[in-house]
Amino acid sequence: MSHASTPAAALFELMKRRCGISHKELASIVLSGRPLADGRSPASRVSDRTWVSRFVVHARPDTLQEGIFADFSVSALRLIARMKSQRKGPVSGEEIVSFVRDEGLRALEGPLAACAQPVQPLRAVMDRIGAERSLTADERAEEAMVLLASAACTADTARAVEEVRAFSRAVHGGGLATPPPVSVGGAVSTSDVVPAASEAPWLGLLRMEEGRVVGNAHWVAPEGDGALIGSLVAGAGDVSDVSADVSGRHARIWRDEAGAWRVEDLGSRNGTALTSALTGESAAVGPGDAPCELRPGDLLHVAATTFAVLEGYPG
């Protein structure tokens, strides 16, 4: 059981010890980039160790400022991307699910109990995630990480359950189903169809407004010419759920022959940019520039519209 003072402290300690992710790195992932009442964003303070320790890691949950954390769906995607790049701890989808179920929830148990929050509902959600055979291992890992991050940061079990339910609805088109019956031997039925390993994953775009995910994922098929993003595009698979400052044909996304996702600007008026999940750095994608690679957890900015990037399969 964790001896951390708060659920957030338990998460920060666990990620540093098991995954090689420093407190500063984790803070840059989970803290919001939107300004608070003092005009500064929490993410802009990640280099201030005293502030992060006092107002985030060791802060009593009931004293946390509203809006201090980024959207947990996006934080989870970025955290998984960082874990895979570090290659120190769990990296595969199966390993991450096991990590959350075993080490993650065990680390939160004591700190959550100190906040009068039960851990059992989180274990029940993990049972459902683990039994959802219609999802790939990486998709189950995303749901598991949404649960862990939201539970640790909010110290609110009910909210964490709702966060992962909302993510599941937005990305996979459904909620968290009750697991199938367990046989006498203890094996869970796996009759539901899992996408074949040979099937190339689709690219998902989750639109964000004011730092929060809104609506359902827009899916781009891995075959063909990809999809256009723009305010006037109307082709099958094109993405027109954008703000008014997005050009009619703003950008194009596709999967290249090597299996990498690419984005290019089509001569837009207000620009395209990409924020890396691995480094947190933003770079412009200019008209005529070489196409940039898109990775899960990245943020794609087309004018004032922002999309969180993920891989998976339409629900």
C-alpha cells in the first residue's frame, strides 16, 4: 500500500519509480495549459518545484483549484506515449492494463481511503475494461490510464468512473459493459470479436474546446487518400467539425506506405501546428513543408481548432 500523502502524490511517485517519468514531466502532462484566475496556466509553472509540490502533488484534494488539470482523456494518451518512449516500465497495451490494475490501484488505495473514497468501484471498472474483448489491448490501455489519471488527480472515485465512461462513449461508441459470466475454471468468455492484429488501426481525432474533449471521435481510415480537414469539406470521412477560422480545405491526413500517419497543410490562411506528446513542444506545419508525422497523444491545431490524436478502431 502506498504511503503517499495524497492520491496525486501516489501517482507522481509511481510514475517516477516504475516508468522513469520525472515529476516535472508528469506535471507537464496532467496540468492544464489554460490560465487560472491569476492569469497564469498551471502548465506554465511546471519548472517551479515548490509550486507543483504544494499546490498539486501534496495539496489536499479539497483545496485543488478548479481547472488545474488538463482533460484526462488527453493526459492519458500523452502519458502512454511518454511511457512507451521511456521503455523503462510497462510499454505494451497488455502490460499497461496490468500495471494500472495491480500497481496503480494498489498505490491509490491508501490515499483514496484517507479521502473517504472507495477503490472497489475502480477495480470493478478495470474488470470491465479487461473483459471488453471488442477492444484492442492498446484501446483497453487508454481506458485504464484515463481511470488511473483521473482517480489520482481528483481523488474522486465517482468522477473517475464517469471520466472513463465518457471517454469510452466518445472514442469507442459505447459504455463499459458488464463482463460476461466467468466459467467454473475462472476463464472469461472471449466470444466478442477483436480486430485482427493485421488490421491497420484508424486515426482518431478528438476535438477539444477550452481544454476539454467535446463530442465523439472523428475516424480516418488507414487505406485510400486519407481525409481532409476544413470548414467546407464534405467527402466521406472528411472532418468539418471545426471553427469558423479554419480554411475550406485546410489540411490533409493520411497513412503512408510505411504505416506512419502524416499531416500536411494545404495552404491554409490561419495555419496548422502540431504539439508533440513526447516532448510537449509545438511546431508549425507550413504550406509546402514536408508532411509531419502524427502520433497518438499529439495535439493537432488547425487555426483555432485543436484535436487530440489517437489510434484505434471506430466503435
